[in-house]
Amino acid sequence: MKSGKMSGLKGFALLCVLCASVVSGFSLDREAFTVANYDLSLQIEPDQHRLGVRGKITLRNDSPTPLKVAVLQISSSLGWRSIKAGDKPVQFLTQPYASDIDHTGALSEAIVTLPQPVAPKGTIDLEIGYEGVIVLDATRLTRIGTPDDAAESTDWDQISPSFTAVRGAGYVAWYPIATESANLSEGNSLFEVLARWKTREAGSKMHLKIAPLSGNSLLPQVFFNGVRCYGPTMYESMGVTRTVGSLFCLNQPLLPDAPTLMIADYQVLERPAIEVRYLRGHDAAAANFADEAEKLVPLITEWFGPQREKAKTADLPDPNAAPFESGALLLTPLAGTAGLAAAHQLTHAAFLSFRPWIEEGLAHFAQALYLERERGRQAALDYMGLHRAAFTEAEKPTTLPRSEDEVNRSLVNTTSEELYRSKAMCVWWMLRDMVGDAALKKALAAYRPEQDKEPSYLQRLIAAETPRDLEWFFDDWVYRDRGLPDFKVESAFPRKAMTNAFIVTITVDNLGTAGAEVPVIVKFAGGEVSKRLEVRAKDKATIRIETPAAPQEIVINDGSVPESDLSNNSFRIQETDTAK
């Protein structure tokens, strides 16, 4: 009887502790601990859409004080089964936690009471177990008004019998993370949370062991971060790869892109420049993709040098799925995106940099070059315009002080894909317009990744090929995030010259916080004349442009320079002004 009472009291005490944790959950420092190492064993059942995980993680206390409570989160479609420290179960309580860092819009959160406080920078190993299902789920997008088709083509992650692909934090929390809530309806919330997570886990590593697929002796190709996983015993039988035992994925550092696990029955098409992995029935699309890639090799070589390796691309089953990079492997529907996707991957195969804004920015810049070659400059500008909306949203003010924003969101430091891909593409295009093709090509040819040990390295290479002062440009666009320019015509004074031509004196005001060299276009009956003008942030500049007929309209910017406000870029010239 006595022992029963004691047991009841202990249970009541534990319940009180756990309830207190939930009540004070809002004050938890969810980002105090970083997962420094993952060593996970996965059991995947495609027919059931199920994922079971057992393994060990290493937590590191990144806070300035000793801590005894840690938070671990996984997708809300998964459930915690066990958490141990030193082979002994630890106390933990699970609760739902709303966050758009997962495609379901929520996480399954475990509040863990550790055996003893962990000192700052100290670590503790935990043995964990969780399981559940991962199905196609676009809840976080549909609840903010995204049409169902568009939402499912963006959040295409799932485990299924025909194709499995699950991206990590920011898409699906299929491995443990620890972040504050992210909300797509709250401006930069998701960007800020993801940026902090990527920064904290930049040095973390992940090792995976994958059991043979349940009920299936055949094991399709398995990729982790774009690298194929292999088993201890694999052999070919009638053209099919079979395996005995588990697969092992290389112990890899986490990449800026979300850690991605893929399982698919791919066929492979090899060409001199590219390797295309395609799904059954997509033979024609794969051949077309490879043909387009081969045609692009001269353009890519001209700009970025000869290939270091083959480009690698893998098929996605949904023809409308949004492309995604997993390490060196580009996941994309093969139909309809051949030229753009091939230009991107061929650039990666030719040019190497460890700086995302250079590596990814140039790959996107190459896509614009491809469109310019195929359809003209305006097609390239239109394509960059589609990307502009993504990073102008990321440019909106955050909760951080502006001075801290300028450093954290600068191209040399950012972990935001919208910035180091889309904004960087525009920066490369602006540099090209400023210094010319020949100078930029020479600078890129001189680039050596092993010598790029400081942010100014690339600027010095470009400066060596041009007499222009580029310090202000790199300071506004690369080293710091000064925001965007905002151009308007402050005044325009046309006058008729002795030769019957017209000369227009134009003053351009930059209301924005970043400077740029911008095209100034004067339109007249039958044509237009364009010149470039450098206008620094919060400053004005004046230019004179001669036209063969009476000027009618002035347009600042042809779309090549990102701006915060494009509504004030045109200025109509009255006939009475030109008659003077």
C-alpha cells in the first residue's frame, strides 16, 4: 500500500512538472539547442506511406546559460515514440505546435527534461524513435488562399509506392529540428526562422541507414542530398539492381538547401555533357532534355569555362512541380523546362564556388542568358521579373535592427534562397550591363574557388578588367543589404537644337536605399533612345539625351534593375514643352 502511494505521488509530481512545462511553453527557448549530428536508421514502407526512424542525435547548447529542458520537433504527421539518454528513458511531453516550417502547417513537439543541465557549448546524446506517415499535404499553402493545384505542385513531398521525395526543414520536418513558429501569412516569418536554423546547423552532419523497402526485394535508387546511397551487397539481376541488407548514405554536412531523401525507379540517359535520370514512360522528354543541354554547351563554356563534371538532373512525376536542387542533382519535371533547367545545371558543372550567391546566382544568370539568346533581351528581363517578386518580399523589414539586417541578409551572408538565387541573378545581370560581356567573362575565367577567402575577392577580379569604381555597388548589393532603389523623374526639360533634333535634360531622383546604374529611355514617334545613368541611394543625377524627333515620354528602367516601386517610372512630356 505504501509503495502504491509513493508511486502515485511520483506520477502526480511528474504530471505537475509536465503540465508546468506546457503552461510555460510560450517562454521556452526553442532555438537554444542545435542538433550537431544525426545518426538515423530509417524504415520506409512506400505502400503505407510510412516512415519509422530510430537513431541517435547530438544536441549542443548554444545558449549562454546551462539548460535542462530541450525542445525537439518533427512533422505533425509523425509521432514521438521514445527518447532516451544513456539508455535510460527521459521525461518528455508532446504537444502540437503550429508552424509553416512543415508542409502540414504544424509540428509534433517534444518538450524533453534532460538528466542534468547541459553547459553552454556542451553536448548530450539522445536516442530517439518516432514514426508516422508522410503524404501529399499542402495545408500551409491552401489555408492562405493558394489554389489547390498550385499548392500541391509546390509542396509535392510525399512517401508513395511510385515515387518518394521528402525535403527537409522548410518543407517536411522528417528529422528532428528545433525552431520558433513560422507563419507564411506574417511577412518574413518563415524566412527569418529558416535563416536562423540554417545558420545554427551549418556545421551539422547527417548519416542515414535505410532498411530494405518493406515487402519488396527490389530496391529502387535512393538518393540523399543528390548522392546515391549504396548497400553492403548489391548486384544486377535481369537488368534490375537488387540488394541484401540495408543501404548506407554518406555522412554529409547539411547543405543550404533542405536535406532531401529520394526513392525512385529511374532509368538513366547518358550524354557527353549531362546525365538525365527519368521515370518510366518519360523517354522522349529525357531525350529532348539531353538534346537541349548539348546545344547549350557552347554558350555555357563561353561564359563559365569547360565542364568540370557531368551535369545531373532527375525527373519529377508532376509536370507542374516546382524544381528543386538536392546537392548537385536538380529535381525537375523534364517536360517543358529543358532549356532553363539545362542551362542551370551545366553552369554548376562548369563553375564552382563555395559562396551560394556566386554559385546559385550565376546558374540563374545563365538561364537569363539562355533566354536572351533564344528570344531576345526582353524575354530575359521578363524572366528576371518573375523572380523579382520572390526576393522583394524577402527584402521587407524584419524584426531585427536594420543594421543587423544589412549584414545578415547581405548576399555574402544570407541563407535565404530567394536572395542568393533570384536577387543574385539580378546583381550579375546589372554587373554585366555596367562592365560589359568581355570584362565579366575575363573576371569569371580568373576565378579560383580555393583563392576566394574573403568577400572582396570577386570584386577585385572584376575591377581588374574595368576602370569603373564598383565599391559603392558591391557595398549596396553584395556586402550589405541596403534594400532596393526607387527611381522617378524629378524633371525633364526638352529643347529644340539647331539641327532640328531635340535635347532632353533629365534629372532622376533615387528615393531608395540602394544605388544602381539604370537605363533612361526617351520615347518619340517612331522609336526611342536609351542611355545609362548612375544614381546613388537617396541622391539625384542628371543626363542629356538627344532624339531625332520630339520626345513624348521618359521611362526609367527597362526591368534590368530591381526596384521597390515601379509605379513612378514613367514621365509624359507635354507638347507645349517640346515647342519651346
